[in-house]
Amino acid sequence: MSDDTAPKATLLGKLVILLVLAGCGYLAWHFLIAKPTSTEPAPGAAAPTRVQPSGTATRIAVGYGTEKERWLKWAVEEFAKTEPAIQVELVAKGSLEGAQALLAGEQLHLWAPASSLYTATFAADWQVKHAATPFARSETLALTPMVCVWWAERFAALKKPPQTFRDIATLIAEPTGWAGLAGKPEWGFLKFGHAHPNQSNSGLMSLVLMAHDYHQARQLGMAQVMDAGFQTWLTAFEKGVAGLSHSTGAQMKEMVLKGPSAYDGLCVYESVAIDFLRNAQGRWGDLRVTYPAPNAWNDNPAYVIAAPWNSPAQREAASRFLDFLMAPTAQRKALDHGFRPGDPAVPIKEAGSPFIELAKYGLRVDLPQVIEQPSGEVIANLLAGWQRAVGR
């Protein structure tokens, strides 16, 4: 090869090297910079697990009477297994206490009092405040009447076992207490109690039954409530009451825990008595259940609240929890806790029912005379009269 061809070869080599470097640079730019990033999986690859953002559960607050506490705690746990996106918070409230809390603006989404006895008064107060109905949906969860629960030993010692509130008034009025009632001075005075009428439905229902019993009337009107003789009788009765509790369940629990030193007898819901009958065994002896005549049904309603704070999602969540409570499984569980199910398809006289197993304590399926529910005006004046007479 002659010397005059060397420069040409050198120049050609440099050009090739330059082209190679340019190609590498383009490829690097294409793959590292220009290629768009994709979040989609490659064909045939498994899709990535998508993590749901935290805080997406719909929270609802359920105000309830403590007589349903054990049943509702079970229900919340079971409901969460199938509805994890709905968070249910239970808020214990006496029935009247719950109504007062809602009117004060406490943000309850579902309200389950013991009875609709105070509902008309609450709805009227809500209408005045909000110019709207308070309820988006309502259901009857379960039924339960009122009963008197006594320590069996004390009940058996009475010369004349009480069947009515007038009978109980006579026992309370005995000036020498158990000495005159049963020759047992060591037992002191007869201690009978009921829940606070201004806070608990069972306390209010006790007053209603007292008024009906005093007047021997199936319907209660303003004339009976305002009657001077009744007011005097009620004042004497209530001055002898041993204790007032904001909660029926808490009062029954105190009786079982402390025995006759706390109460000889209480007026409570049948469901509460059933829930504690087994617990009392081995502590202070057996309990005895009686049904005062006349009597009344507590219908244990549940209301989805139509309030500004109750969003559409929360109303839907509350309604789904309510559907769960009305389903056969939950209704049968209510029977286990002493309630008569709101679903008439669930029997109460079948094997395993507390009405069969605990009948020896005085439980009965049939009731004596049942009263008609008084008007809201009658209820309001009955409470006002009690407040004026008792002052607590």
C-alpha cells in the first residue's frame, strides 16, 4: 500500500467511530429518557395488589338503651365480618337521654331506644327545631314487657305477694319495714327501685303503669294524670323508692352484684331480667319474676336519623346495619338475650328458648291486660308532675 492512501484510511476510520458513538447516544436517549413510564403490567404478568387508602370506612354512631347492650355488641362484631367498610360505634344512652342528646346536636346516625313511648314528644321538639321529620327509616327490633324482679327469699317471705303497683305501694308504706311485713327486722325497710323517669324509658314506663293501676283505666288522659289523689299517692310511693338509675341494665346489674343490700325488688324490662337470671345463681340465691297488671309493650324501635350531619353514605350504612339486626340470625340471637323478636317468623316457644328454660323463675309468654300508649301531652305532664313531687 502506498503512503498516499494512509490519510484516507485514517479519515474513514474516524468517521465510522463517530457514527457508532452517535448511535449509542441515540439508543441511550431512547431507552433512558424518551421512553414513557408505564404502570400497567406486562402481558401475562400478575396485576399488582392495590392498597386502599386509609380512612375510607364509613363510620356510624348508634345510640342505644343499655338493655340491648349484650345483643348489640354481638351484632357489631358479626356485622364487621361481612361489612368491613362500615365502622359501627355503640353509644350507650338511656332512651330519654338519647332523645335529649339528639336535640342538643349529638351526632348519632342510628337511634335504638327501648320504646316509642317518648317518640311523639321527641318528634314534635325536633320539628320545632329543624322544621323536618327526624326519621329516615324506622323498624321494630323486638318486644319486651315490664316485670318486677325480686329476690326469691324476700318474695316468699311476704304474707301477700304483690301483683300490682298498688300492692307495692302498700309494702313500701309499712312503717316498720320487713319487721311488719315478714317478721324480719334484720332486713330493714323494703327496698324497691326503678330507673330515673327523666332519663330512662323503663322509669317513665313505671310511672305510666302506676297511673293506670291507680285509676284502673286502660286509657290514660290528662284528667287522670292531673288528679290530686293520684299526685299524692305517687309522691308517697316515690319517696319510698330505694334508688333511681339512669340505666335499667346498670340498675339490674347492681342488684345482682350487691344482693338485697341494694334492692329487694326492681321494675325492669323482661329482657333485662332474663339476661341476669342465670348470673344471679350462686350469688344471693334465685330471683323471682312477676308481671304487674296492667302491663305494656316496649317495642324497641330503631330509627335512621334524618339529620344534616347524617350523610347519604352514613344513612345507607345505618340502614344496612339495621337490615342485619332484622335478619333471622340476629333476631334469634335477640331471643337468647330475652327479647321477643320483632320478626314474627321467629318462634319463642321452641327448645332452647329462655321462656322455656327459665319458666321456673316466673317467666310467662302471655301477658295480663296491656295498656294503650298515652299521648305525648300526657307523658309530658306525667313527667312534670313527678319532677314537682319528687324534685330529683
